[in-house]
Amino acid sequence: MDELVTLNRRELLKTTTGLLTGWVVAGSPLALIAPGRAWAVDLATLTSSEGATLMSLARTIAPHDKLDDAAYALVVQAIDSDAAKDAGTHKMIQEGLAALRADFTVIPETERVAALKEIESSTFFQTMRLKTLQVLYSSPIAYAHFGYEGEAYSKGGYLFRGFNDLRWLPEVPVEDSGPLPEGA
Amino acid sequence: MARIEFQDESAVVIIGSGAGGGTLAHELTTRGIKVVVLEAGKRQSTASFSQVPGAAFLQLTWLDPRTQSGNWGVAKNFPTLPVWHCKTVGGTTVHWTAATPRFEPWELQARTMYGNIPGTSLIDWPISYDELKAYYLLAERRLGVTRRNGVPGLPASNNFKVMYAGAKKLGYKRVHTGHMAINSRPFDGRASCIQQGFCVQGCKMGAKWSTLYTSIPRAEATGNLDLRIECTATRIEHGDNGQVNAVIYRDAEGREQRQKARIVCVAGNGIETPRLLLLSESSRFPQGLANSSGQVGRNYCHQIIGFVWGIFDKPVSSWRGATLAGVIEDEVKNDSARGFVGGYRMELCTLDLPTFPLVGLQYGWGRDFASILENYRNIAGMLINGEDMPRAENRITLNHDVKDSFGLPVANVHVDEHPNDQAMRKHAQTQMSRMYEAVGAKRVVLGPVPPATHNTCSARMSADLREGVANAWGQTHDIKNLFISDGSALPTAGSANPTLTIVALALRQAEYISREMKARRV
């Protein structure tokens, strides 16, 4: 849950760079694990407007309607972090965003998809696609949304936590499987 | 642990500490032979294994640059990562999924069984199954392989229940939780499997066999092993007599070092082993070491691997449980009625959520792509593990246009798939799709060809000096004190996951080296 530290409720900071803020949707899985209802992500290099466009871009690349904006904000934060580390990357992202239609964040999804299809082979799009997939599904917010339980060593594995709890198909005969370890 | 002097000419130098190198080091040191192991990676432990999938990948994987070419799917989907193996003490036995089937007897006679297939460089093994079998039995006891020697199988996971039900609907008979080097009960001082599902991240229980916490510490305990970590071999040198006599390497500080050697054994996995032989070219051996046949780097095999995912309307939670603990062996046969030669296994598989969209799915984005992820908890998975055809032009070469951090040319991996490979993959994907549909899958998704994990045959053993690099003991045809000690030495790929065979061959090679040293023939 380390990532959530950066999503903690905080006062709006006076800053020259961008800031993405939002509210956790009541009843979403994030509401169960988030420490507060409001979240905010500082941007080191990109502007708030650029951040908002990237958010829309990430939602078009990997649309999960019920996945909280906070999960997508982590993608934006990672892209911003890459831009902060390398001037060439920063320029590539700025130019890529500038080349999108000005109304990208407000047009319907079908039009956003069409706009991205036109630039699909560009370094900008391919970098954004990969970064989105790398970051979006790696956060505790995503784990909660998709029902993924992650590492289990710290909890004694899945041996006692449902590794064989599927009941909608027949059990496997013992000769083709094996005995549970003692105590299981 | 021993400290062997740089000038000591009596040591065996082994390059790599995985299934081949780690096993060989253990066998030789217990016989009183002094061994230096050069391992390019760092040393982790069950305590230090990361439990964050992305971080674990970075912690264990060989990430030095490589290039690739050819028509195989990996070049398109994973242009910067043609192969996926480890750079760490224990080598790829740290991240492997521990399936340990044997080759079938007929798979050792691929050329005889399959005939003269155009566009292939098939050969028969220079070893009979009966010769190999004794070492399989020994390897299975060492690794504690399930369903052998009275060791119970692993219990069935949710993911396996789906596979099993589908397989039975199609009439498959040889379906079980696999021959696995994962403890189904405490064995050899290691705990039993608690079904973490994190085999690939390094088993924090040590329930999965790895040389990292078996062979290597035991070799160290003999007092005969000098294990040098973060030491990357860059060149093998030879003397005027044409025998190898030293290994040049870069140590952890990047300093060049030179270790003298009586014998050198190369066990750097199927890419780095031929690369090192090629990098060691000299005026006497202008094509690289042990390469008078021109076969070093050629005939590279990687097995036919590919995921098939079944999406159901009920939960599977496939991530809970040993990653690969399930197999269907009915298609491990040579039956030309299927339209291809050679056999394949179907093996259970699951990928953690962060890895799944990056490795498990074909390139994509948008609604359809996301809808697969949306069903993550309802997905069951399998993969094909089949024999690919060796081809002379499927090969590891030096790419002089791209250099590693030491300024040396990187390996280029070239693979053009043979029509037999494609026919086999299609057959397997059809069978796996039918299995999932038979038990109610609402959709079946075919995954990409992932980065190769079973890198073999690139410095192969052969009876005919012109057809390979080494003899039946992995001793190179050209240089008597130079050995191939990893999967590179396999003559053909077969349909079995390679590690058990690599271990068996290393056990056999250790006996041979020990015998030849005593007789002063090497």
C-alpha cells in the first residue's frame, strides 16, 4: 500500500507545477482501503492540464469504468516522474499531448479511440500505452478492483486461503492430485 | 568457502550457477575437486526475494541488452526481451516454475523418428535413454520430484480443477498435478509448498528446488568452492597446445581479472554460453572456441510456448497456488496424423495481475483488451510446451553494432519458425480452446509467444563432429578441457521442460570429468 501514501488526504499545496485531485467514490473498493476520501497527486514537471489529458488518455487505453480515477492518477504520476528525469522524454510527452485535439478530454470515447488510432505507431502513444499497462494494474487500488490478492507468503500462502475452494466443477481424484499437507 | 588463487592452475572454472553449473559445482566439490564458480548476478535469499512482481522481475532477470530478428512472435511483441532467464546466484532455478518431466525415449531419436524434414537440422542424441535414465532417477531423488520415488503429487488448485475437467471432457487420460520439483511434503531440510503462487518471484518457502539453497551452500560447505558473485566472464583463453587455460572476467567493481584453469565448464544459459565461445575467438580459433564445425550458436531451440486463457462466468482465482502444477501428457507422442512431428505438453499456468497484461495477452488496448482484464478473477490458464524444430539458421550470433556495458558485442537471437512449429501451436491452441469451451468458457483468449525461457541446443552434443559442438559428455569436440554444462548441450528440445534433463546431464558430466581428471586425460 505504499503507493497510497502519495494519495493521502492533504491540503492543496501551493505549487507551480500541476496537481491532480479527486474524491474516492463511495462504495468503490478503494473506499475500503484508502485512508481518506480525498486524494491528490503532485506533478513535478507536467501541468495540471497536461495531467488531465494524460488521465483521459490512460482511461481510453485501459477503460475500466468502475476503477477509481485515483488508479489512473498513479499512471499520470509515473509518466510525470519519467518526464522529470529526462528532458527528451518530457519534450516527447509535451509534443505528443499538444498534437492531440484540444477537446480530447471532453469528446466521446469513440472519438478519442479514433484519434489515438491515427497516432498508434508513434513513440508517444506506444510509450503511454506501455506505461499505462505497467502502472495501472500494479497498484493496491487495482488489486482491490480486480479482486487480485497479491503475495501470500506473509499470510501463510493460499493453502488455507482458498487455493482449492472452487466448487462449480468436480473435485480431482486423489490419484491425479495429491494429499493436502498436514494441518490443511 | 575456499579462496582459490588467480594463478592456481588446478581448478575447474564453472561459468554460471544454475541448474547445470550449480549442480556440477556441487558434484565436483564433493569429490574433492577445487572449483571456481563465476556468477554474473548477485546473491539473493529466500529472505531477500521481493514480493512485488515488477521489483522481483528486476531483481532476478538478466536484463543486459540483446537484439533479435526473424519471424517469431517474440520479435514483434517483446523486441527488447527475446529471452527471459535469470542473472543471480542459482541462475534460472530461482525463477523457474519447477516442472520436471523426463524426455521420452523416442524423443532422443528425433532424426530417426521424424525423418528428413526439410528446413530442419534434426539429429539423434549421442546418448541412449537407458544411459540417461540412471541419471534421471538420481536427479529426481535430489530434487524430490513429485510422483516419483513415492513422493506424493501436489494437491489440485482451482486453476487445475478447470484444466482437469476440460481435459476429461476431451477424453485425455494422462492428466495430473505434474512431476514437480516442489515439495509436497517437507524434504531435504526444506518446507512443503504453501501455494503462494509466486514461484516466478523466487520461492520464499524454499519449497521449490533451486541450486541457490541446495547445491551451492553444500558445495561451499565442502571447502572446495570459490563462488565469485557479480563476476562476468568475457573471454576464455587457451595456450599454445590448443587447450583452454584461463577465464577473463569482470569483477563486481568492473576490474578485469584472470583466473587460471585446468578445465572450463560453460553454463551460462542457451544465449550466453554460445556468445562467450564466440567472444573467445583467437588467431588459432578465428570462428570462436570449439567452433571448427561452425555449429556454435546454431540450432537454437526455445520450445513452442504459448498461453491460452479461458474466461468463465464464475471465479477461478488462478493466482492462488503453484504456478505450473498441472499437466496433460496425452499429446506427448509422435503422430503424423496431427499434421506435425514431435509432441507437446499442456501445462497449467497463471500470471499475477501486473504481469498478465504485459506478458499474457497479445498487443492491444481499448475496450476489448480491458474487458479481458475486467474478468481477471474468472480466468483459467494453460500453456503449450512443445518441441520446436532445430534449424541451422536459428542461431545466436554476435551483434557488433550493439555493445554491452563492457564494450562487447551483444547476442542476437534469430528465429524463423518452421511450419512444423506453427502447425503444432495451432493444434495445441485448438485443443486447449476446446477444453475450456467444454466446461463453459464464455470466451477463450490466445496469448502471444512470450520471451523464451527454455533456451537450448545452441552448443549441442552430437555423435558426428560436423553436426554439433560437444560429445556425449558435453566435452567439446575441439578442446578436451572445455565443457558445455547447461541446456545449450541438448541435441534437440523435446517436449519436456528442460531443467531435469540439464541436472541429469550435469550429474553424468561430473562423473566423467572426475574420472578423466583422475586418469589425467584432462
